[in-house]
Amino acid sequence: MVPEEPQPSPTPPGLSPERQELFVRELNGAHALLLRYVLSLVGNRHDAEDVLQRASVVMWRRFGTFEPGTDFIAWATTVAFYEARNFLRVAGRARVEFDDELLQTLADERAQQVRRWPARMEALEICVEKLEPAQRELVDAIYTRGVEPAEIARQQGRAVQTLYNKLNFIRRALAECVQRQMAEAAS
Amino acid sequence: MNDDTRTEWHALFNAVLNGIATDVEQRQLATLLKSSAEARQLWFLYGDNECGLAELNAASRAPATVVRPAFWTARRALAAAAALVFFLGLSALWWSRRGVEMEVLRVSESAVGRWKAGDTMRARHLTWVRGTVEMRLASGVRLKVEAPAVLEFVGPMELRVVAGKVTADVGEAGKGFVIETPETRVVDLGTVFGVDASSTARTDVVVFKGQVELFQKGAKERLALLNQGEGMRVEKNRRASRIVSVTGSDESGSWSAQERPPENAIITAVGDSMSANDEEAKLWPSLRNFYRIVPGGLGDGALAFADAEDEWSNVPDALIGADQVRTFVVDSQNWWMKLTVELSRPCELFVFVDQRNPVPHWVRNEFTDTGKTVTLDFKPSQAGGRVAKQLPYAIWRRVVEKPGAVTLGAPYDNPPADKRSFNPNRMFGVAAKALR
């Protein structure tokens, strides 16, 4: 279960240099995990980045209430959960229609499952190597260089749906490949 | 799950990730995720891959000298506990394709990490724990940032500072550059200015050159137009107050308006009678002026005042390297002020007094004329950076045997009955040197 929402502190306590360092260390270490956690709740990587940025500010301000030695990820996912829920409640921003019940279900299951992300990352790395050069180029353009599919379509003189179809095929191929890799590793 | 069902799920997830899902598809996704644990697991995997592709490609494309994305460090950290050492150095929190292009100009030794001068990168969020990093944005704005820093580059002309101390030199191209902190929004009007958000309770804003507009966070009405040599502190409870003194050398470019002075400083704080009483302060335009304490800063070419371009020259050898207080010019007409200097150790305390006017009684009574002078190179703004006059200032000396506060007076003893009898001089100078 997601714990009760932490209440904002009107005057955040000052953080010692050691506590500031601890915050950066903890957040840095947990960032990749938290981004995946939030993405599951908001359905889009860029929305997830924005939500996590806002959550990071809240964490910074409330870090005085975090007890060193306890589970930072559990604490941080709680903060991120409420930021994601607030994001989804603002009409017109969200790209998914998740009600509170579904959000709670996703959060509960994801909070545990997401800790296994490094193994999936290793598998993904292997699977990306298996893509065709043209597929890797498309992944690179969209995920690294930040080129919008519509722009690539324009440059190539193709319909944008053609680009989406290619991208969809790649995503599915990678998902199935990672599933196979994970199953092999577990057997 | 048969193949058709599997295909439907993949299509639904892709539509959402592409940002083109219809309302019907969005509802279908919600229904599916509510009803199927297996679908939720696949949804999670799609999320992992979506993040992973961005991180993987960023890592594979990044030059060896450029900061790796967070996942890179996290994976190595999981592989080896020793990787924790890395976290104490400089590292990027994450990369975003919507980040801002920048070039690293300098990295302090204490910012041990993977950046070095000359690196270029694109980043939106940066965090590091120790040390100082200087960078130049694509907009031409130069930033010097002291850790612990939590930054978001909203765009080439806007920086959000969650924590950290930033000195910005915006140049001509960077006019309009904005720095936002949890308490303030600072809009540059062509200047060099500093923003210190290293405390979670307040933000300090100081202007070293030019002019900025200062707003409280979320407010439409401007809190202040700050000019060179002026600064304000805005606290979490929205209380705003004058910053009385700023400590820091020009060479390092570092500065602080906090209470804790550098360990080697002889002059540790400066205050005046205009900061204690709000009613009194309202009467004077000096409300927002700060004194600049520069440890070891006195020498030929040293700026004489915090709010002007005048410089000291012909500084006697014995005074070169002394701690210096840059007073501010607007006080030069003030005949009732008291200025208090906090000294950390026994020292020689010096004041520089304009020779053209009567020597104030507090100088005559408590100091000894050394018979030497220092020259004020008078550079009024209308002179376009040229020296308009060279004014000799007499150097008066006093030995202070014990650490503590020393109170100084005003440049004039009394209100001038006939202003024409006084030359419109500048404020006096203050310096201190440790006793041998």
C-alpha cells in the first residue's frame, strides 16, 4: 500500500552539508528507478521527467524528515506517486485516464517490481544489438537526438503513420526479446 | 493469451507511448490494466524499455569525457560497492532530449568527476555534491555554480535553481536571462549577478554589475530593481531584507552573503546603523546596498566601492594584500551613520580619507595619520570607463589589539551648512592587515 501523503512543511529545515550530500547520493542512485516508476503511472517519458522533477523538488524540501538508514526508494516513490496523481488530476495534461483505484494498483505492483530494472536494462542492451541497422538508426534519432517522428517522416517523404508502424514494431520486438532474455536467465 | 490479444495489447501501449491514443483507446488501456495482471507486467516492461532506450543511446553516443547518464552510474554501482565513490563526485542526474547545450569551461579540483574543461553536452537536470563548475550556455550566458547544486535548465535563457549558488555573467546576448529559485525569480537586464539558494530557507540575490529585476516567486509585481552593489535576501516566509555585507575575493569569483566568513579573513563582517532600524532605512536609498569584504584584495586596480567602477592605485607596498572593505558611494553624503567592522584577530586597521575635505573627528581621535596616501581613480559612469580624476586619499592607521567589533563614523562630522564648502567626495575606504 502507498503510505499516507506526507504533509508539506511550511518552513523546511536547513540541511547540513552531510545531509545535502546524502540527498544527492540517494536521488542520483534512485533516479533511473524512479523515472520508470513514474512512467508507469503517467504513460509518457517526457511527462514522467516533468513529474519526477517536481517530485525531486518536494523531496529536497522534505528531506529533513527522511531518516537515514531507512528505505529511500520507498520514501521517494511515495512522494513521486502523489506528484503523478496530481499531474493526472489536472485535466488536459495527462495522456492516460487512470483513476485512483488503478493508479493505486499500478503503484503497489510497480513499487516492488521496478527494483529489478537493472537486469532488464542488461537484457535490453543485448536486444538492441540484434536490431537491424536501420532500426537502430531510428531508435537513435528518436530516443537520443530527440527528433520527432513527424520530422523524420517529413525528411524521408513518408507518412508519419509509417514511422509509427516501424517504431511500434521495434518496441514490440524489443519487449518480446527482453522477456525471452529474462526467462532464459531465470531458467 | 493468444496472438491476437497480444497484438492488441502491443498496439494499445504503442498508441499511448506515441501520444496518439484516442479517448477510446485511453479508456481501453485503463480497463485492460485494471483487469489483467499480465497486461500490467507488459506495461511495466514497455516503461522500462522506453527509459532504457533513451539512456542506452545517450551512453553509447556520449564522448568519453562527458558525463554519463544516471543509469550508467547506477548499474556500475550495483556491480561494485566501490562505485559509491563516484557518487561523491560530479555526475549528471539525467539527460533529456529537451536539454540545453552547454560547454564546460572549468571544473574545480574538488568537483572530482567526469567533466573537464572543453566538454560539451546537452542536459536539462544536473546535480553534484562538491566543488564548482563553470559553464557557458548556447545563449552565451556564463554560469559559475557552487555545489551542492540541483539545477534544471528550462531553456537556454532560463535556469531553475533548486539548490546551489550561481554567479551569472550574461553579457549583451543574454539580457533577459532568468534564474528562478524556490523563493525568487530574477530577470537580468544585462549584468553580472549572483543567486545563492544553498539554504533551504532563503535565497540571496546580489548584483555585481548592471541591473536585475527581482520578483518573489509567483508574484507579478516586482519586489525590487537591484543595481550594482545592491542585494536582497528573500526568506521562505516571503520576508525580504537588505543584505548588508558580501564576502569573497574577485580572483576566485566566489562570494557569500551568509554569516560564516572564510577562515583566513581578518575582517569577518561589516554592518551599519541603517540596517537595524527599518524606519531609518526607509529614508535612505542605501537600503539595498551591501559592503563587499574582499580578503587579501587590496592592491593597485582593486575596485574601491561595491557600487561604482572607481579603483585604488598607488597602494603602498605595505598595504598590498590587505583585507579590503568596498564601501558604497551613496553613503558619502551621510553624516550620521555608524559603520561597524568585525575583526577576527589583532590587526592594523586603516581608513582612507579624501584629503580635500575636513578629517572627521572619529578619524582624528582614534587613528594616526601615516603621512602616506593612496589614489582613487575616479571613473564616473559618464566617463565610459576612463579615469576622470585622480584623488589622493590620506591613509590613517589604528592598531587593534584584540579581536572584536570596531565602530567607525561617517565621512562628515556634521550636516554641511554650506554644501559648496565640501567637495562631493566619495566614501572612505577600509582595510586591515594582521599584526606581525
